[in-house]
Amino acid sequence: MGLPAGAARTVFIFAHPAGHVAAPRYYTPYFWEQGLNWHMVAMDVHPDNLAETIRALAKSPSTAGFNLTMPHKPAAFELCDAVGPAAKFEGVVNTIRIETDGKLVGESFDGGGFLNAAREAGIFDPERRAVVIGAGGAGRAICHALAAAGVRRLRILNEVPGPVEALSAKLRGQFPDLDISLDERFDDAGLCVNATSLGLHATDALPMDPKKLPKDCAMFDIIAARRTGFMEACAARGLKVLDGVAMIRHQLPLQTAFWNATTSVSAP
């Protein structure tokens, strides 16, 4: 894998702050493995500057696409001229493609990456209760993916009530047979997902007390930047633990195909 030269194209990943973003170390090698002269570059973009940054960079033929992470996913949705089905339901995008006419097409692949990683690791069981902590962009995507994959019972927890109530109402509208609860319980969990940013920093509190999880519960922490205290505490109890790197690896083929193709999309 060489250094980028004039013929190389760039996929930008926008975050704020961006110091924790580890994605380029996985994306750039994958691009080269696929025969693409692409590189990923992380960029700290303040939310106030997101729209102008995307619109300016989208005008360059050197830009292959955009990847969005915290806190930009909802705002990026609003910037798109059209979105895919997952993004339409979730109201967020983490991936933007630039069409030949300059239009921006967005989709959300957090849920697909999560679900494929969970299946590969053998921790997705639709008959067991899944508990998702966090109803932000990633949390919405993960809950939607679990429901679409046939999970029967889902519990969603969030620090403030508004987002989680809106998400549960939307899920019930599309999946009327899904048992959704918002009470803070973990005793029946087969899978617990940390879909919050807690764990990005060593000083962060744990999203919940791991001692409350059953001994046969699996834990999926979407943090990819570091081995979190939550991961360590769950592993110490003998729980099967999956981290955000697995989610990234399973998003890679989905996003790369999206950046490379034209798909059926609709207006946001």
C-alpha cells in the first residue's frame, strides 16, 4: 500500500472531535485489497461547518465519498438529496455517495455492520431479549437492524426519555409483533449493546453495571478506538465480548459497494 498521489481518491470520515477515530487504519488497507486507489482521511469538522465542508469537497473528482460519525449522522441525513431504506427509517446516515450529477445519496450501514458481526460471532439469538443502551444515531440503526432480523424482544435504554420513546413508537409502527420495553432491567438479556459514546475516554463511566448481566449474556460495545473498561469488566465475568472493530469490518464491504454503485433510493 503506497502513499496517496494525484490519482488517488479520498473517502473522508467526519467527526467532532476526531482524535479517537481509528477507522482509516481499517478502511485504507481494505480499499487497496479491493484494487481501489482510495484512502480514508479523518477530519475534525464542527457541526456548524458540516454542510459547507461536504458541499465543497463533493465538487472534487478526488473525493470518493463521505463517512459520518458522532455527532454528524442526523445532520448529514438532512443534507442528502436522496436516502436508502435504512436511513429513511432511522433518520440518520453514516455514508454518503456523490452521484455523477453532484447529488448526495445517503444510507445507514451501522445496523448492517452490527448485525453481520453479531451473526458471525454467534451472539445473535432472536429468541433472547436484546438490550440496547443508547437511542442516538447508532442506537437507532442497531435497534432497527435487530427488529428487521426478527428479534422478538427488545429493551431500549437512554439517558433522556424523548429519543427512546420516539424510536420505540416508530419500531412498533413497522414491527407490531415486537415486544419493546423501556424499563431498566438486564436479568433476561441474551445480548447487551453499548450504543453510546461512553468508553471513548478512560475516565468515562460504564454504561451499566456488568454484574447485572446474566452469565450467558453476550456484550457488544460499538467503541472501536480502544479497549473500554466496560469490555474489560464484562470479559472478567466470562461474558463473550465483541467490540466496534468487528462492526467496522462488516460495514466495509457494504459501504464500499455503496460508494461504487447506483442503488434505488428515495427523497429524505
